Amino acid sequence: MSVVGIIFSNIHDKNISELTRMRTMASVPFGCRYRLIDFTLSNMVNSGITHVGVITHYNYQSLMDHIGTGKDWDLARRQGGIQILPPYITAFANTQNSLYTTRLEALKSINAFISGCTEEYVVLSDCDLICNIDLDAMIKHHIETGADATFAIKSSYIAASDRNSISIIEYNENCRVTDITEHTGYVGGFKDINLNIWVMRRKYLEDIIQDAIAHNYTDFTKDVIVRNLSGADFRVYKYDCYFASVSSLADYYFCSMDLLNADTRRALFGVNNRSIFTKVRNSAPSIYSSDAQVKNSLIADGCVIEGTVENSILFRGVKVGTGTHIKNSILMQDTLTGDNIYLNCVITDKNVVIRDGRVLSGHETRPFYIEKNSYI
Amino acid sequence: MIKKKEAVAMLLAGGQGSRLYLLTERLAKPAVPFGGKYRIIDFPLSNCINSGIDTVGVLTQYQPLALNEYIGNGQPWDLDRTFGGVMMLPPYQASKRADWYKGTANAIYQNIHFIRKYDPDYVVILSGDHIYKMDYRSMLDFHKKTDADCTIAVFEVPLSEANRFGIMNTNEDMSVIEFEEKPSQPKSTQASMGVYIFNTRKLFEYLTADEEDASSEKDFGKNIIPAMLNAGERLFAYKFDGYWKDVGTIDSLWEANMDLLGDRPMLSLRDGSRRIFSRNYAEPPHFVGSNAVISNSLITEGCEIYGTVINSVLSGGVLVEPNAIVKDSVIFNDVIIKSASTVNYTVCDRDTVIGAGSVVGKERQEAAGITLIGTELVIRDGTVIPDNVKVSAAFLNELYEKGGVGQ
């Protein structure tokens, strides 16, 4: 069984426009030392997938910097390995023929990559899925059922306040998909949400794309899935471990803080033989001074802590000055805080410098975000 | 096509390090963990790459498995090269002879063909048991400027300790007059760091001559350097004024770890320019619980701290349960320190479990020495382990037979 992975790296960028102004959704920093794509990439590698294509659209410099040759995920290979698939415009493009805007158009644009692969199966996945899923089991399930395509779902509570589009999958007793709807303004309750991980035969994907090109389809869900619900055999694969995806800045904050729960950490990082890999930075271990006071926090290597840190997430290379109190906050890579600062519900992007004595506070539902390279 | 390297480094990593006792029972001294996420050999290897030396032969002999596995293809140090890179050089069987390495000089002699392949002008000899950050390039510049045949890096030690080192007596221009191994009446305080740069041609000449001398101990310090001095070759001492420590004993290994702590640590791993590289194992960030206390300590990724950690260095994956206290200690990877136990003034090797309510070691001020705990041991709940002992599986068996378990 040979499988190639395809990752959409710009999908849902608009969900957290603050963090994706200068980067892809895939390269949004998360959990002290990771980028969102690390989860999907590691899941693929841990499931024996050693050929991965990453579809990019715009702002993908930070993503390329993060992935490098792919060696940190063991994806620097002579056969397969990781391939970045940037957008392109053909020599015959006219003004209308600009960059793609939907998932299906993205797939059309990498048609050559897909038909050039030799693998029998393909796994398509979004880049913003925070989970540790055994894709191998899902692929085996797909082969056993003989379905045309298999979609991963998870029963989740959907709150009325979830404003962003969540796709909900309905299925019958044979686990065949009967309907896919985009959630808008649901009143609350448990529903099976689409995790945006699909498994199918590569040939089947090629056919879909050919058909889409022939009919000038643009929307994967509407034009391909829903249109074929009765004709094709689409099935669900039920996943029931930890899953989160980020739909807003408040949601990003919430998901990050959720890492302070031991159960969440165990489900993501404590699975045997299924480590989450990331780019190696060679930071020294974190150093705590004699005055450091740290409670309920998650801290990466390379930090220097001289003050108080409470319920917070510190990325690599963060410095917390003397007398400084960091509370309920997320400080990204190389944030430097001076002395006697008070921060509450603050998210600092990379390389933020906060000078002595500043007092900044947001609220859980509306964390105060400070842009990359800012100086306060 | 002619290919050559200006300098090739030869790293002596075959030593047993018997004064590290349990720590080196199953691995060579250079593979001993240090400073949370490093191993001793990371220092010379990182120094090489940071000094622009990309060809390193690592001479192994004693328990090389852990070291081979750790170094692999050298990728973490950027030493995976198409021409050069890092190469493990164990003793081997040749058509006419098969020999273990009989001394530091003999180890290099047996690998002359390796050095020759790169046709270097200079050979840098390093040892794998010192903690220091050094720019070999500026030493090489000094070597060229003085037109030396051999340059020996020296380090200022207190006069009272000079009798434990190889001491270089030099003229004002740093040319070496005399070399004394562990002199009882030291004439200077310049100790050899075990870092040598040789002109390749001279090195080969003296190694070959030394090999033929049956009475020689085949050692750089004892034979090669004195022979070169006697023959009137140009030997110079190069002064190094950074941090340097031989971590050949449990006490010095502990001290070197402690030197990483404090507001102004004696050895900083944080300056960006001369970073120390190491192999990384994809561990999650470390977590600090709500009732944890961490003071003046170094904590590595993968740790979970719910108890108290004071003046200590913790490697990756260490679990400190609630109400446990770790003080003045160095704890290696994946050790589990169970609830309400106390670990004082101890070096604990990897994968050991310290049972709940156990008491290991004594407060540093009262202890007669460091308590050393071996690897993969299970110390039962409520065990009392005194200070200044070396805890192996046999030690524990004896202790439990005598009923030495606490309440």
C-alpha cells in the first residue's frame, strides 16, 4: 500500500487574519515550539507516508523556511520526500486566469503532480488540524470498505457562537455519506463535523479533477461531493480522539490554553511511536533564576525566566524580566520582556519587545494581539 | 581532480572514563549527557563546525554503540558532507595485523590513511571529554603566524591545582621550553587542554618514529610532544581564556553542570554565534504544574514538573511528581521522581525511577559526597539512600536484602 499526502497550506487563512498576515495558516506558531502544519506532517510521517506535496498559494516564505529540506520530519528523501507546490500562471494565461481561489482549483493546478505520482492512494488534508490521528488505520478502513472516498469525521459540540463555517456530515447506518452542509448559525448540540481529511485512490482523484476541468467546476464540496452523493460511494471514518481546529483569534487562544490540560497534552504528544516533529532550533534548555515563579505553564527550550509566569505559553527564546508578571498569555518566539511588566491575556507574535513597566491586558474572549517585530 | 582540506580534526573518543563509574558502564565518556540536552562530544563537534572545520574523524574504542548511534551521519552538526564530514574510526583488522588502539598516538597512527585522503596541511587533535567553547580557527591562525610545527592550547589554572595537569613552560613569545606531566613542583600555571594542531608532515614523521619505538607508551603527552621538544622542533603554546573544564570525574561533571546556572553563568549556552548543536528527539515543551517551584535551574523540553526543583539541571523527559524535592542535583533523561521523595546532591542516570517518599542523598552542606545513581534502576517507595554512595542494581539488591527499605 503506497500513499502520497497532499496538504492545503493556505486553507482558512482568513480565520485568523492577525496571525496569517505575514504567513500561511500552515506556518502559524502553536504550542511553544510547533507550527500548525507540524501536526498534519507528523501524522502522515508516523503513518508511513513518505511522499508529501504541500500546496501553497501566497505568503509561503515562512512555510518554506520552516520546512527546509524536510529533514526534521525525515522527509528529505531521494524517493518521494516533501515537495512544495507553489502556484503558477501558465504562459498562455490571460487576465482572468489568475491564481486559484478554491480547494478544487488548487487541485486542478497540481494535476501534473498528482498524475506524476506512482502511489496508489492519496490522503488530502488541511494544514490546521490539531490532532494526532493514525492515518494508516483510516487508509486500511478505506480499503476494507471499498469506498470511492473516505472522510474523517468527529462528533463535536457546536456552539451557537461558532460563527465560522464548519462542514457537517450526515451519514446512514452503513456509514455512507448522505449529506454535507456548511454550518451557519447552528443553535448548539453535537454534530459530526468534517475534519477535512480525505482518503481515496489516486486514480479516483485524477478522474475527479479531469471531470472538474471538463465541467469547469470550482467548489470541491458543492460540485464534486454533493453532486455525486447518490452515484459514488463516499463513507465516513469515525475519529474519536482529541481534535481542534482554529477558527478565530479567540479560538486560537482557547486551543493554546487547552494545552495546559494534561489530557490534551497526552492525546497530542504522549502517543507511543507518534511524536510530533518540528524544525530543530538548537536552543539551550530554559534557565530559571532564583526569583523565578512559574505556575501551570508550558515552556519551550531557550527561555530565560526571571519573573513570574502563570497559566501561559512561552515559545522558544522568550525572556521574562525581573519583577515581570505574565498571566494567561501566549508569548511567541524571541519575545523579550523587560522588568516590572504586567501582561494578562496577551498574544505577542515573534520578536516583540516590551519595555520596562508596561501594563497590557486583553480578555479571554478578546486577547490583545501584538504584531510581529513590534516594540512597545 | 585534486581535492583537499586545509585542516582535518581527529577527535579521541575511545576513553572509558572509569572515574565516572556507573555512568560509563555502557557508554563511552564522550556520550555522557551534559547540560540538559547535550552530550560531552557535542562541544568539540560544535566547536569544529563553528570553526569551519568540516572533516572530523572520531576515534572510538570503548563501548562505541551509544556514540555511533548518537553521531549517526553527523547531520545535527551539519557534518553530513559529500567530501569530508564526520567519520567514526574504530580499530580494525588489517591484512598484516589487528590491533586495539594502544594509546592516543597509536590511534592516530592507525588512521594515517584516513587523514591522507584529505591531504590536509594541518591536523587538529581533540579529546572528547572536555566542556569548552573554542574557536580552533584563531588557534590555527596563531599556529600559522608563529610558523610552528605543533601548537598546544593552554589554559591558566590555579598554582595549587597545577600538579594535576600537563604543564607547559614557555618563553615570552609562547614557544615551549619544557613540558611536564603532573609536576610536583610546577614552574608555571599553563595547563595543556588536550588540543593540539600539528603540521601534517611533522605529525606523520613523529607518529611513525614513535610507532617503531617499542618502549613508547604511544601517547601524545608522554611521547610525541617530548620527542618533538628534544628534537628542537617549533612548539608553541596558545593561550585560551574562556571556560574550560575536564569532566572526567563525578565531581567535575556535577560542577560543570552547576556552572551553567546563576544570573551570570560561567558557561553560557545562550550566545547566538557559537551555538552548541545536539541531536534532538522531538519532545514536547516542558510543563510546570500549579504547585511547582523552580528556582535557579535548567529545565529541558519533555519535562513535567509538579514538585520543587532547586539548583538543578534536568535533562529531557524528567517527571518530578507533586511534593517531590530535587535539590543541587543533575538528573538525566526520562527519570521519574515520584511524589514526596527527596533527591539531594545527586547525579542520576537515565530511565531510573525513584520511588515515592524515598530519600536520596543528603543536603549538600552535610553530605560527604555526591550520590550517584545508575541507569534503569527502580528504587522502591520509601527507600533511604545515604550520601556519597554509588547506587547500582547490586547495591539496591544488597540494601533490600538487609531490609534497608524505609518506613
